[in-house]
Amino acid sequence: MRLCTLLVCILWFSTALPAADLSGKWQVEFRTDSNTSARPLCTLRQSGNQISGACKGPHSEGPMSGSVNGQSVELTWKTGNASTRNSGDGQMQSGGGVWMFSGTLGDDGVIAGTGTAPTGEKGPFTAKRQ
């Protein structure tokens, strides 16, 4: 009986679908209730469960790193130096800081979740493959 159970497990693992590859260009949309926003276009590379790349927005650019665990995605975008200032239209100026995004890759191929601006403000974000 144990041999049969082991055989079933081996067959199941050998036919499991590989994790999604997030390599490519992604448009990120993020906005807080106070209108702080970011809309960077990111070029990502995935190696195993690690993500690297770069993002460029209207007012900021910098490297992005992160990880994928199943459908869960964690991303960190570092822009400029640690100071931040608002341009008046809700966009953070090139002083930059650290933007964090925590989401789930949906069946529709969109990553959705919660982002955190360098100011600490939180809001919803989506990332769509371009």
C-alpha cells in the first residue's frame, strides 16, 4: 500500500505545472487614499523564485527586486535617495525612497495586492504584463 501511495505522489509532482515566469515588462498602478501614486513600467527577470530588474516612472526610476512563492509576489522598488517629496499631483518626485508591493498573481495574469509608498502610506496596486 505504501508503494502505491509513494507512486501516486511521484506522479503528481512530476505532472505539476511549473511556477509562472514573471520575466518581461509590467505596468504597475498604485494609489493611496491621499492621492500619492506611482505608475512605473518595470522590466523584470526571474531566476528560480528570485526577481530582479528595473522600473521607470514619470518622476522616479531604480532597481526592483523581489520573490515569488507559489502565487504570492513580493516586490521592492528603490528610487533615488531616501528623501521623498510630493509634486502636487500625487506623484513622488525623483527624491525617491523605497516602494513595497505585496500581492497575488491571479488566474487572469494580473498581480494585485497592497503597496506601501516611501511615506508609509498604503494603497491597492495592480501589475499587468505588457
